[in-house]
Amino acid sequence: MKLLFIINTPAQAYTWKNIATGLAEKGHTIKILARDYGGTIDLVDSIGYQYDVFQPNGARLLRFLNSFKHLYQCYRLARNFNPDAIIGFGVDAAITSAKLGARCIVFNDSEGLPIQEVITRLFADVILTPDCFTEDLGKKHIRVRGYKELAYLHPNYFNPDPSVLTELGVSENEKYVIVRLNSFDAVHDIGEHGFSTTNQIELVKRLSDYARVFISPEASLAEELRKYIIPIPYNRIHHALFYAQLLVTDTQTMTTESALLGTPVVRSNTFVDHKRLGNFLELEKKYELVYSFFKASQAIEKSIELISQPDLKAQYEIKRRKLFSDKIDLTYFMVNFIDSYVKKADRN
């Protein structure tokens, strides 16, 4: 069977990488459509399958207004491949599959996007979500015991590399903290924000009294913060997260990634106030790996409280083990589910 993956972000590239490999090993032909955004293309290139690139349509409102152009690019690049099924994270996979008459399998881990959910429910054949997803997406909805980040950070696939400490210039027992800062330039980020420049400066200054600080920024930084930029390529960030004492962030995906790696997270952005995403609620309430705050001042105080604890990582390794005892190997599940689903659909 011919399977087409639509990939828009680095996180999606990570998610589908092992799944695409597993499906190729089962005899399926794989092709990828990848958006030229952030480090997405470099990651897709490392997967090793045929891919085409489509360009982003600008930021925020401009991107929203040009969504039709985005969808046309997906259709144009996909039609020559004539896929049996299209796999992705939302609207572009669903609409492209409908135009081509292909099956569509979507993984969705973000609640509160009503227009996208209506379109996806209309055109997708199956919508998979984490079992903690707070909304009911109807008869096509299948819940699984895992987050998308488990597809690449499950211990069956991720092995932390201690040589990243040398790359960072830290000693084996030296504490360090990663601060991840969002650019807030996606469509769903319109009207949202995280740490202000003043907040960022205060956070880094106070954390520096307790540990080395590295910043992983999506957007530009104030001049005085640029010396803290983490000196590793993007594809090494998960290894750095594993050995860090703490992640402080105003973004979303890296929050879950850090929690799965046993590194506690302090998260602060305006989503916390009104968009209650099931995976963050579960990571915070059930596993106590994440602390979310609407107010940046509260997040800063919690960060100092945590980094002051001498046995922080040992505490959170116990919590991480509890999480993994509850979750599945998402890659193994998805490979077998997609393989079975498309073969059954072909027979019908």
C-alpha cells in the first residue's frame, strides 16, 4: 500500500519517523510531504524516505488567510503519488484525502480547535487521540494510552547520549536548566503569549544563582540573553533535556517531551488560563511532572523552589516510571493499527 505522511512541524517529524520505518518494514511504500518550517526538513531528510517540500504561508493571520494555498500545495504534491491512505495531524490530511479518495488516519492531541475538529470529523476515517483527551470526537474517535511524544521518546526508541554534556560544556555533576521560549507564530497562537522579555531576563538571572542556564529560543532574544543560547543542534535537544535538572517554558510540545524524560517542567503561557489540554492536565494532576501557571511571576517562583531541591531528579525519575507503567509503546501500536486498517480497507 502507498502511505503518505503530511508533516508540518519538527515534533510531527519525530512522531512519524519510527512509525514510517515500521510500516516500510511491513512492505508499504512511504512518501512524505513536509513543510519548510524550523528544523522540519532536516529531520525529515534523516528519515530516509522520498519527500516533497511545501512552503509555509506566512505567520499568524497571514497563514490563516492563505490556508487554501497550503491545502492546494498538499493536493498538488500528493496526487501524483496517488496514496491509498494519508496520515497526519489534522485538516490538511483530512481534506487532501477527501479530494484524492484516499483513506485518512489522523492523530489529534489538541483540544479546543472547533473548526479544525469539524473538518477532521467530516473527512477523516479514524481520529486517534490520547486517552486523556477531554473531548468526544464521535464514532470515528479511538483513544490510546499514549501521547504522540511516546512515539520517539519511549525507552524502546530513545537512548540518552551523555556526550551531549561535553557539547554543552558542563561537567557530569553540574546542574543546568533549559529555558524554552515559544515564538507564538502559529494560527492557534493568535492572541496568546508567554514570558515577556522582562520575565525572561528575571527568570534567567534568578536561575543562574543555582545552575547553568541554556535558552532554546524559537524567536529573537534580547541582546543580554543571547549568550545563553544552547550550543547544540535541534536534533540533540532531547538528550540535553534528559540530563537537565529542570525545564522552564512557555511552549507546549517540549513540556510533554521533558516530562517523559523525567525532567520536571514549569510551564507558563496564556493557554493555561482558558485552554485545558488533557495531556497537560494528566501530566500535572496524575503524574506531578508538570506545573502550569498563567502568571509568569508564579512560574518563576516555582522554578526557584524546584531547582533549590538537592534530589530533584531522583524524585522525578520515580514519577516517570509510574507514567511509563501506565502507557503503551505508541510506535508499536500505530504501526500495527495502520497496517491492519489499510489492508482491511483494501480488502473491502
